Amino acid sequence: MANDDHFALRPIGVVESKLSKVKDAPCQGTMGEQEAWITIRKEVVEGMKDIKAGDKIIVLTWLHLADRSVLEVYPQDNRNNPLTSVFATRSADRPNPVGLHPVSVLEVSGDKIKVAPLEAIDGTPVIDIKPVI
Amino acid sequence: MANDDHFALRPIGVVESKLSKVKDAPCQGTMGEQEAWITIRKEVVEGMKDIKAGDKIIVLTWLHLADRSVLEVYPQDNRNNPLTSVFATRSADRPNPVGLHPVSVLEVSGDKIKVAPLEAIDGTPVIDIKPVI
């Protein structure tokens, strides 16, 4: 599954959200209160059994619509900001578009976890979940 | 580069560290002061130009020696702890072994970034760098 040049990232789940367009997903730093469900794939569902309402977790997503060729951006997509190298920004466009989302768990039901705030569009792959330490 | 089932993660760099064995890398929560260098690949080196000494960043690694089949672990590898589902732990063994390391930038030199504390073994692939917000 890996060679010298890449590793295969297999989603553990998917975001179900009312946000359907990238432009509806606010930038980091202007977080809303958007609720979303995460559905965990059955192959790895055993990995979520100790997650419960009230937990603070970090959801890692794969921002699948991002442009992976981008190395410099205008932060917040605002041309009044200086052109900045991507690893010094939270831009979704970057070589490996991993999103980090600190959220609260609102509810757990079967293979689904309800969280907020999660500003990711419907269908965004989830690649990992970790507790906040 | 992607199909329905996986995405190709291409390292942006590599950790150079005095830690050579996994057992030398302390668990989360018992952080040392280990210094390490990150060397950024030349294809993406433009993405680091605005990172400077004093910055607080999050380094994302791919814990390439992890066991990706693990869904439950004894936290801190201690059998006195209850067997816990991996997404409720910081175990390195998990389906997508992404490491999250909040670190300080000590020095930047060419394509290298010196950081601490980074408890990752020599040769660990780096997949992303983001500023702490």
C-alpha cells in the first residue's frame, strides 16, 4: 500500500452536512456553529465505540476538492493579504489537503457521530479521529 | 491519484532525529524536549518560505511503522488501562497513522526547519505543516 513516493490513505468515514459548496464553508478563524454527522465505515466502526457525547475530538478530513498544486496563497482568499507560503497558512489548497477540525461530540448513534462546529462540505472524507489532549 | 477507495498521500518532507527506535519516542502526554530537523522536499520547498523561528506550528507526520489493522488498544501500551477503541486514543497504531505534533520553530536554514519538541523517529515522513491558530 506504500512505496517510496506515497502512502494510501483510506477514508474511515464521511461527513454529512448541510453545507454543499466550498464557498459555504467558512475559513478557519471565522468558525460558525455548523452541526454535521460523521458516518464511520463498517470496516473500522469498532474504532469509535468509546467516543461519547461531550467528548472533545479532532476530526481529520481530506479536503478532496482542494488544489494540491498550490504552494502560495492570499490568506482568507483576500488579495489585500500578502501572498503567503501554504505551510504558513490554513489554506485548504496545499499538497496534502488534510483538514484539522476541533469539535465537540453532541450525540452518538450506531455508526454515526454528531459534532459541531464542523465547517466541511457534505461528502468530505474523514481520515482520522483523535481525542483532544 | 485518487479513486473511490483511497487517496495518495505524498510526503512533503522527512524528520531527521536522534530517535531511531519507536520505543524511544515517548507517548503523547509525556512530551520531552527532543529537537529535530524537518527537511522539506524541493518540489514543495516554496511552501515553507514564510515559516520563521519563533512560530508555533503543527507538524503532521505519517507514522510509517504503525500497525494499520489495529482498532482497539491498551492506552500507553499499559494492560492496566482498559482496552479502548483507537479513535478515542492517541495510539500510533490506527487505520491512518497520522501524527499531530504541536511544536515551536527554533531555526530555519535553507530547506530545513529545526523544531522542538518532536517525538518522532528518524526518517518519519512529514505530510503537512500548519500554523497554530
